[in-house]
Amino acid sequence: MYSEARKLHLIEAMLKVKSESVLIALENILKKNEVKTASSKSSIYDFVGIFSESEASLMNDSIEEANSIS
């Protein structure tokens, strides 16, 4: 929840910015974050809670089988 409050404070501060160069700098920072987020690798933790226990077990068995073949 703390991070949400920080985001709101940043938005409030950005609304008060009048300098075009500061706005451009802020836009560039946000664009860099979007590129970094879009190109980041997926993690197994991205899927926590998506699969049922049986689906996760089946996936785990498939991965182990594939690893034993290699």
C-alpha cells in the first residue's frame, strides 16, 4: 500500500511541473521503464496461483521428463 501512496504523491508533483524540459525528462524515464519491463524475461513466479495443483504437477513432470532426455 505504501508504494501506491508514493505513486499518488508523484502524480501530484508531476501535475505541478511547468518546465517543458522536466516533463521531457519524466517522459524519458517512464519510456525507459516500459522498454525494460517489456523486454524482461518471464519468471516461473509470474505464474504462481494461475495453475491448479494438478496442472502444476503435470507441468513439473513434463519439465523433469524433458530434462532427463537432454
